[in-house]
Amino acid sequence: MNRIVSIAAAAAALLTGGCGLTSSPAENITFEAPKNWSSSPGIAGFMQFWKSPRDGEVLMLYRSPKPINTSDVFQSANLKDAQIESRKDLTICDNQPAQQFTLRAKSESNGTSRDIDATTVMTTTGGATYFAVYVHRADTPADPNATAAISELCPKK
């Protein structure tokens, strides 16, 4: 997971020189990371990362400029060393359909292997599909503020 954050930070650093390249994918939705989490710059309006003060936790937000079908995500995803723990339909933002997926996977960092849990909420609004992902170590309890944040993919009014 540290590798993911490092790659994202490096990509963000490369993109910070251009106009509009640091825009957040959250600009048109109500998504907001917990207050004490540190943010990377947005990457061209398509992705952004937030790191928790607790070890092994990260939030990621992705925006696809066009709607994506849930089944397409799972057909194209390489889920090696990952198990889908649950998959369910839900309603967010008063009446907006969404899907939630919970995965258990292995994370390699500094020669140590740990189980991680990743919860993803996916929804389409305003012609774009959003994925909010919360990743944390399986041996630590989930942060309720991060868990709540990934369901805040509502259009701004």
C-alpha cells in the first residue's frame, strides 16, 4: 500500500506544473475526506489520494468521464491475491443507486506481508462514474469517518 501512495505522489508531483492538471475528481460531488487526513493534489481531475495519520490507511477517489458498467470492472480487473468478501447494491444521496464491494488482499511493504481490507463504493452521477475506495489494515478497525466518506458521491447542488 505504501507503494501505491508513493506512486500516486510521484505522479501528482509530475503533473503539478500544468494548468488544470491538479484539479480534484471531487469538484462536482460532495465527497470529503476526514479532516485529519493529508491529501495529494488531484491528478487531472481523474484521481486523488488521502493518507490517514494511522499507519496503513488510504482513501482514493477516481472519476471516469463516462459511465462504466460494474460487470466490466470485475471482468477487466486482475484480482490476483484478492478475495471479494461482499458485493451489494445500495442507495446513496437520497435516491442514487450505487454498488459497494469489499475485498481482502495481501499488501507487501518493506518485506512484510499484511492482509488489507478495501471497501469501494461505485456510482454514476452527472454522466461520470465515481469510485471511492477506503483501504486499511485488516488487523485494525475501520475508521467510521472514512467509511462514511466513500458513500458521499452525491452531486453538488
